[in-house]
Amino acid sequence: MNADLLVDGWTIYLWLVVGALILIAVVFGIRWAMRNEQFDEDIKYVMFTEDDRERMSPEEYTKSREVIAQQIKRREELSGHR
């Protein structure tokens, strides 16, 4: 490869192409996450168990049980089990 063919300033085009590819990948990643329910506001309630009942307010405990029931139902829907 002849070094004279690569004049100064060619690397900016390489960076522009790489940057555009990264932006496209980010858009597809966010699109996938939205379609697969990855931005769930109630995800914090999934980590609680029955042992955490005394540390939670009654409203939080009720909410955590509702969220877990919804998660189980949704997993069954997605996996095709009834």
C-alpha cells in the first residue's frame, strides 16, 4: 500500500463511519429493550420475598406481590405455557 495515497485527514471519515455505526447499534438496542419490556418501573419490587414483609410497609408489600404475579403471568405468556 502506498503511503502517499493516504493523505492527511482521511481518519476523520473513518471516525464518522464508526460513530454512525455505533449510533445505529444504540438505536437498535433501545428498540429491542422497549419491545422486550426492559424499561419496567416496577422491577425494584421483584427482588423482595416473603421474608421481607416485616421490613416493608403494607402498601409496598402488596405492590411487590402484585408485580411478582404480573411477572409470572407475563413469563408464562411469553414462553407459551398455560
